[in-house]
Amino acid sequence: MPTYQTTHPALTLFSQLLVAAPSGREEGIAAIVQARLDALGVAHTRDGAGNLLVRLAGRASDGPLTCYAAHLDEIGMVITRIEANGDLRVDRSGGLYPWKLGEGPVEIIGDGEPLIGVLSFGSTHGGSLGEKAIGWGDCRVMTGLTPAQLKAAGVRPGSTAVPVCAMRGPVLFGQADDPLVAAWTFDDRMGVVALLRLLETVQREKLTPQNPTLIAFTVHEEGGGQGAQLVAAREQPEIFVAIDGCPIPAGAPLAVDGRPGIWSKDRLCHYDQPLLRALMAAAVRAGTELQPVVYDGAASDASLVRANGSAARIACFGHVRENSHGYEVARLSVFDGMLAALVEFVINE
């Protein structure tokens, strides 16, 4: 078996962030990010919604306020009903489909300590499922507890669930000198990782951004971008850049290699084309290249912010990922490409 670089900085940080973080329950991952910022000596604040904010002065003090954002939350399940036998009926939280998960252990996030359950689709021996597509109506989470015990543990309608940490990866495979990496899910922990690595670089190399800069670790993107919209409405950045992945729908001109992707249009709007060109030029100067893509069935924190009129210019770029909103796959080298392009743009544009 090939020997892989399991100590890559992006993977190390990613693994530290592998705690349950469904929309509305980002406090665990936020605490880890806060501790990392404290260790770096980076001042930060947290607003009432749970967004973490870092403010950096710019060399051009009168330049446009530029916000770089990555969301803390992840897709998951929300409990809709507790059955008489203690099984939980669930629906999606964010863009999750049950066939992406498969049956297996999940962590139930209620008002008390987390519990373990097993996502179940029922029996295939004489059952009605056969080869049909699984929908949320076919799903239940088995808990082995009574409704009274679940209530005492703080589990109720509105509680959430995500795959257990042990099922998440990351897993390296392919060529040892340029491996692929897979995990449940990179969205958007790897955006958070990129911003943390950016701040590490700024601190280590004593760099100052070109423009006044706001780094935002936002909540509730998977439920409609509420955290980013709150930040942008309050702070009024001229430029808002979401650091998030680039999925590969059928026919998209994207390759899973060391080049990040950049959104040119999505279902809400066109992105700022001069800003897109400036980011692409910064990537070239940094020794990589951004792959432009158009989406008709996706939106980002950036386009949601633009749609409500809270930022004049927007962009979204990040790693290219296969199996989006599932066991995602990317090229390990793309995370260094993301960082290089981001540092070059923040410091010199």
C-alpha cells in the first residue's frame, strides 16, 4: 500500500474540526475555531447569531472593506417526530439526501449530551423498498430508548443528527505523490481550514492585507445563508468572497486536480466579473489556476448576500469536489492551491 502524507496541514486542521455542526448547532466547531484563533493571538468577536469575526487593518485604510467568509455548519438531519417505540422520524437539514448517507450510526444532537442511533431504511427481505430510490419517508433513526428516556435526554422534534465522527474520514487514496482525499464532508470545513491557514500565514510572516479585511466564520449557510446575510447587512462590505467548494454536476468543465474552482454564475446571479478576473490573475501569480464554472442549481453565501443587496461585488472560490453533499473527494494538492491564491489576493489586491 502506498505511503501517504497524513500530516498535511489542511488535513490536520480538518480532523480537528470533525465535530457535529448541523445548522443551528455550530457551537462545538465554533469553540474549536475560537481556541485556534486564541492560540494564534488573533483577536476575534462573536455576534449574537454565533458568527465569529476577525478584523484586519489594511495598508490602504480607505480601500473597500472586503469580507472573506466560510460557513461553520454542515448538512444533516432534523428530527420531526418520535415514535412510540423510540424510533425517530427525520427529514433533511440542508441539501442532504438519505441515499448519500446509507444506513449507519449517527450522532443525535439534542438539549443534553449527544446520543448514538442508527439510521435505518428497513429490511430488504420481503420488504417494499427493493431498488426504488430512498426518500426521507423511508427513514428512521433507531435509538433503543423509550420516548420518556429520549425526552429526559433532551431529544425532541427539532433536534438534529449527523454521521458519527468515526465514519467521516479523511481517507487518502490513489497516487502517493499526488493523492486524492475523501471525507464526509469537506463542505465547508475546508473553507474554514483555508481561512485559518490564511490567518496563520498573516501572523507568521507579519503580513498586512491590502484593504481593510473582515474574516467571517458564519453559521447556518446550509439553511439559506442566514449567518452571512446578517454579517453583510451589519458590516456592509463592498466585496464579499465566499470560500467554499465547487461541486461537479453533470457536464461541468471542472477537473479534480490541484486547481481550485471559481463560481462565475449560479441560480441567483452573475458574480462580479472584474473581481473574478482579479482572483484568477492572483492565482496565476501564486503558481496555480482557477477553473471557472456556471451553476443553475446552486447558491453560495456570496450570492445570497448579493441577492439581498448587502454587498456590491461578490466572488466564491475553493476546492473542486466530487460527490458533493456526500463522501466528497478532492485532490489533496488543491488545498495548497486555495491557500496560495487566497494569500496572494488578500495581500496584493
